[in-house]
Amino acid sequence: MKGVRGAALAFVVSTLASLGLATAYVLGDQPQLEGVLLGLALGGLAVGLITWARNLMPSGPYTQAREPTAGQAWEREEMEEVFEEG
């Protein structure tokens, strides 16, 4: 649950900062506040996505089992010729 709460908190911070940024932009004449809110919005989004990926997504390399695909004999011979030619 730690990952869920962390990601949710980061997304809430990002949402609130985005709404504050929109309000500050409409009111105007506060570029420093807009910069801080933009940083919080993007930072919250980044932290939320990283937390989600590390704690909530399954980990480990997964490979899909597939049947071997054997090409035709003439295809293999042609490929070998092209490979040898360079």
C-alpha cells in the first residue's frame, strides 16, 4: 500500500499544482509563482509515474514462449549467400 499512497499523493500534488498554475496564468503578472507551480506539477507527475513503475508494476524480465519458425531451405541458402557477400 505504500506505493499506492505515494503515487496517489504525487498525482494529487501534480493536479493541485496544475490547477494553481492555470489560475496564476489567467491572473497574470506572477511568472515566479507560475514557474514554481509548473515545477511542482511536472515533478509530481514524474514522481508519481516512477513510484507507480517501481512499486505497482510487475518486475522481472518476461519472455513470451513461441514456437520456432523454420524458414524454407531456399530462404536460408539465399540469406547465407547475402550474408557472405557482406
